[in-house]
Amino acid sequence: MFKLINHPVILYKYFTKDLFKFFIFALFFLLTLIFFIDLIELFRRSSNKIGVSHLLKADFIDLAGMASLKIIGNIQKILPFAALIGSIVCFNQWRKKNYYVISKVSGISLWKILSPILICFFFVGLFSIIILNPFSTLMNKKYENLQTIFFGKKNIQEFSFDTKGFWIKHISEKRNLIINANKIDEKTNTLFDLNIFEYDDNKIFKKKIRAQQGKFTSQKLFLYNIQSIDENYKVANLKKFSYSINFDSSQLNVATKEPDKIFLLDFPYYLIKMKSYGLNISKHLVYFFKLICQPFLIISMILLSASLMLRSSERKVEVGIVSISLVAGFSLYFIGDFIFALGFSEKIPPLLAGFGPTLIGLFSGCYLISDIDEIKNVNNR
């Protein structure tokens, strides 16, 4: 039979609601602060458009709308920080009101108190990656479009990648080229299975070239094993052909989708395509693992703050403990970013870079919480 004494459900609900309330307050405060920082930055960029006539002028409503588009993405990013700050404030209130001391005397362990809270915030993390992520991706794309309209975009000569291969548009005085390749070797600047469409200055089609292989050198694109089809459907086969190009191709860059602009469910297919086309997937793979770990990172922040804030039963506010809790939480996040950077550059395996920081924080928090409960049990003997 269910015993209310051993399972004080009402008490667990109260503790969970109490922490969730402080979490919402912290999330709102951080979100408001970041919103105004983004808005100020957009105003600065808007004021720097001096003598730029081909771009639309952005007014306050436009800039506020652009800043609003980043809100959902910012929520995803600051959820761990909001959980950290909210839990620190909440646990400090518990110390002041002796909530934890009374629960401990009643025989309720810290794990029993935290378990419903951790389950609740685990679902918050799932909500973030399942619901917020698709909306954040859509808002990021809309933001990039508005950014191009109001602030312009750098015209960088680089290959853009999609699931149908690589594309680049090259414009010169004599001809316009649209180049498509099915595979690329970034280390040797070599392209495979090329289709090149050539147009004149009036955008009239001149010819199409198929090549098994192409190689970029300084100011040149060399093609090998070529089949050329002109506007009159005349076919010509060549062993070698070259195009003069007016940009430095010594370091060929491939523009892939930024990881934060890819839907969570689209990641596996996109990663498989990137790998099949010969691209480095480390950056996207690390981001994918990091995104999956979001619920556990939020839990880690709560465990770390609880293990530090509730270790002492003093009712007064101890600035040192609060500072240590903040430093521990922020250190976990920023050390994680450093490890992610190592994963991006393939210094460490992507799997270790993606899961490592969160697992370190999670295991550390579990150990410290268990240590508190173990100490209490020894004292009660």
C-alpha cells in the first residue's frame, strides 16, 4: 500500500514548483538582458551603414523584429545558465527557511528531494531539443535573410554544399560559370564528377562541360576527361581543358550549413551526405552530440548547485558558497566549449568532445550529492 510518510508527494511537488519558479525568473531575466544586448548591437550595425545606398534602411521595428527572431535560439542556449542561477537562488532560500534541514530530520534524503526536480528538468531539456530546436532553426534562417537585406552579405568565393553536391557561381568579364561537383577533396583542392554551365554576359547559355576530375590552382581550374556540349548540341571530347578564374583558389573553402540551422531530425541524413561527399563532419557531429546532451547538462547544473549550496545548514547567505557554485557551473560550460573546439579541430574524437563535458558535470554532481547523503547517514548512527 502507498505510504504518504515514505513518499511525501505534496512536499515533492512543492519543492519542484519552488525551483521551477526561480528557474523561470532567471530565464526571463537572462533572456531580457540578451535581447537588449542584441538590439543595441543591431542599432550599432545599422548606424555604421554610411554611404551604402543599395541596402534597405532598417527602422526600430525592423531591428526589434530581428532581435526577436533570436529569442528562441537564445532560450536554448541559456537554459543551463537559467537552471544554474535559479537553483542557486532557490537552494539559498531553502537554507534560510530550513526546508532541507527539516526534510533531513524527517528521514527524507537529498536524492529523494531532487529526483522529481531532475525528472521535471529532464523533460525541459527534451522540450528544448524536440520543440524549440525546429523553431530556432526556422528563426535563424529568417534572421539571416533579413541580415542580408539590411546589412548585406560578404561576397566570398566558396563552394556551397547541399545534399545534391557542391555549387559555386563564378562571374568574370568574359564568361559566367556555374560549377557543380559531386565530390571534393579539400586537402588537394580537387573536384570529382563536375558539371559546368557556361553563360555569356547577357546570360545566354553557351555550353555545358562534364569532367571526371577538376583541380584548382592559382588563377586556374584544370579539367580532365571532358565532354563538352555547346548551344547547338555539338559534342566534343577532350583530355584536358582549363578555365582562367579571377579569385585565389589556393585554399578552397566549402560552405556547409551551420549546425544551428539544421533540424535535429535532419542531422543524421545531412552527416551521412557530408561524409559521402568527402567533407569533414567533426564540427557538425560535435554539435549534434552537444545538442543531445542538453537535458543532462541542465541536470548537471542543478546537481552541482545543490551539492554546494546545501552542504552547509547555515541560514545566513554565504557569498563564498554562492560564488563557488556560480564559478563551478560557468566553468563546466566554458571548459565544455574549449573541449568542443578541440573536437571541431579533430584534436580529440567528436564522441568524446560532444559527450565528455556533460558527463563530467553529471558524474561530479552525482558524486557530490551522494557524498552529502553519506555524511548525514554516518552522523545519524
